[in-house]
Amino acid sequence: MAIKKSKIALFTISLLPVAWLVYGVFANKLGANPIEYIIRDLGEWGLRFLLLTLCITPLRVMGQWPSLAQYRRMLGLFAFFYVFLHLTIFIVVDLSGSMSALWHEIVKRKFITVGMLAFIILIPLAITSVNKIIKRMGAARWKTLHKGVYVASILAVLHFYWMAKADKTEPLIYAAILAVLLGYRVYAAWAKSRKKKTV
Amino acid sequence: MITKDTITPKEIYLKRRELMQAAGVGIAASMLPTLPAYAADDAEKLTPKESITTYNNFYEFGTAKDEPAINAKNFVTKPWEIDVGGLCERPQKISFDEFFAPFKKEERVYRLRCVEGWSMVIPWTGVNLYDLLSRFKITGDAKYVAFETLHDPERMPGQKSNVLQWPYREGLRIDEAMHPLTFMATGLYGEDLPPQNGAPMRLVVPWKYGFKSIKSITKITFTDKQPETSWNLSNPQEYGFYSNVNPNIDHPRWSQATERRLGEIFKRDTEMFNGYGDQVASLYKDMDLAKNF
């Protein structure tokens, strides 16, 4: 089956952040500490893609735009991709690949604890994004599992907040956006339960 | 896999540098003028001027690293006056030119280690603080020297935000202030300090975390009380008065055992007192450095 043009376009656009970083390294455009820039930028894009996946349902329902649903998996997988790169580069260059150092950091630094937890939650979500597995799991179980994205997003924002030295403006902006997106779920659940009551 | 235990950090650094050069990645031209007596280490490469002047923590001009270079472009530092007072015989308001007039400026190459976990090697120009302060005849009861940065939100727009309490404050114990390493810098790479680096004069205390090297100083006070310091006011659990570089004492939220030397890929081990232990360890001989962090 041919792949839709719109999906190819989204795939290409979603690669732009990492393409910019690769270009930026060789063109010396990432400032005096390019590694810090790269690790931070990858993390931010991971968080942004996570938030984008959370935008799909509200837009689809409230914006009456059902065709948006087909893009959510790709956005989710890109979130995983960016988070995976963020974590891998951190382990390789900051910890020189040492697993014992990684364990030490996970245990001792609370911002890394929650970041790692967020990543771990995303792993089964990424694995179960394959059509065959969705069919085998069935819609109900798959939906329940993928509610884990709510927890992962909260942990990701907390990771960012606890990592920021003094200026918490950016993490707080992401927190506000996440609060709205999660607030939508709370509202939707409440509205649904009200509908059930009146029937 | 190459692990830190099997090869020394310097070997990894040189190997990676070779690999990167072979791959054709541009590396900023190294500048290796003859290093004077205070040189950190003959093998330590100076951080390129471009990095030193575009990667700054100077919240008076914005909290992102690249903001001070942009926002401080038109910061006027002439005329500049320093208010020197407190426990001394000759308190006075003195102009920048008079302050430095009697002294010959010299170059010192020092490591600068930021509390965030990165470091640079910087060729400063300036004068030993001990020499600069001697004319004020500090009295015997003075135990500390307190410093303040300019407080003027019109000229330093970052001061309109309350990310820190303004003016920026710092302080040293009197023996730290009088130590031969403690330096008042007026230039770097042989030129006047760019505004983003703390023009026209900033402290350099190389064995402490960089935030103690207070910039754009307008007030110096000799006191018998431990001075307030801005980062300690901001978060006393995270930033102490002494803030000596110490790989054994972690920041509450991150490790201090390693640092990224700008220009290098892999992190290197942080050294006690930023490698100046031979010269400063005696100042803290009987102190519990975990309590007095």
C-alpha cells in the first residue's frame, strides 16, 4: 500500500530538529558548549513531540478533525526517537558509557530518576505501536497501556524543572501546556460520566 | 568499550580530537601563546576567545548563555566608580582609573569551573587583589571582604527579573581575598573585558565555583560579618559561602565529580580546589568542607 504524501511530509518535517543539530555541529552554530546544546535540544524536542501526541485527541474531538488520529503514532515514535537520542548521547559523552555511573546517577539525582522512569514508560508504548501487536492486544488493553503517556509526560516536565538551575520559566511553560492537555482529559471524563448519568 | 578506568581522560581527549580532525570537523584554531608563570598546566589549551565571550552566566543581561553577549553590547563602563569602605582607615569612592593607576597589569591564565559542570581556561589581564586593596589600610578587625555588582535595571535589563536578588553580592574570607591567586581582572586575551565578561573589572577566584568571581564590581566593603552572597540567598541548600571546587561534595541535584572542558567531548575528572590545592588547601586545613560547602 502506498504511503500517504501527508505522512511522508510529516516524517520529513519531524526529522528537521535532528538535521539542524547535525548541521549545527559541523557549521559550528551551536555555541561554545555544543554537547550541552545537543543534549538539551534533543530532550526538548522529545517533550514537544510528547505534547504534540497529546494534542491529537482534543483537536480531533473539539476541532472535529478525525483524520488527525492517523498521525499520532508517528508523532509518538518521534518523541521516543528524540528521547532515546537524548539519553544515549548523555550516557556516551557525559558518563563515558559507564553503566555503573548511569546507575549511580539514576539513584542519586532525582531529576534523572524521573527522566529515566519517563523513558522506561515510553519503551512499551513504542514497542506496542506496531499494527500486529495492537490487534493482538485488543483496543481496550492497548488504550489502558497507552494512558502511560500521561505519567511519562508529567515525569518529563518534572525532569526539566528539577534540572533547571534557577530560571524555571521554560519548564513552567511546558507544565502549563501539559496542564491544559491533561485538563482536557479530566473534562472529557467528567462529561462522559455526566452523559452516562442522564441516560 | 573504552571506559574511564582503562584510559586516562587526557588520552581519550587527544584520541577523540585526532579522530575529529581526521573526520574533517573544524576545530577552533588553538591559541598557544607563551604561558606565563601562573599558567594552569603547560598542556592545557586556552579556551578560544569566541567561546569565552559568547557563553556567559551573567543574569543581569539574561539567563541564557548567549544572551549577555547580545544584551550587554552597549553597556557603558566609563566612567566607573568603586565605593570602598567598611573596616579600613581610608574609605573612599575611587574612580576605575585611579584604582588601577599605581599598578602594572599582568596576564594570568586560570581555569574557571562553573558550578553547572563546565570549565574554561582563560588568559586574564589585571592586578592581584592584595595589591589593589592595600592602599585602603584594612583594619585588624576585618574578617571578610564583601563585593557588590552595579545595581541599575536600566543599564542591566536582566535586573528587572527577580531570578536573583539584586545587586549581585559576593564575599571572601580576608585570607582568601589576600591570597596571591585572587585576581581582579580588567581584560582577557590582551584586550579590555567585553561587557558580557564583567566589564570593566571582575574578580577571579580560580579555586572556587565561577559564581564567586563577581562581575562589574562597584562596591567593596571590609567587614567582620560573613557577607551575604547572591546564590546562597537564592538557594542556601545548594550554594554555600565557600563554594570551593570539590569533586567529593555534590550539588544537591547534580554531581560535581566531573566537568566538561569546553572544546572537549568527554567529561574530565574535576580536581579538588580546581587543581589549585597546592596553593590554597592550607586555608581550609581545619575546616569540615562538607559543612562549609
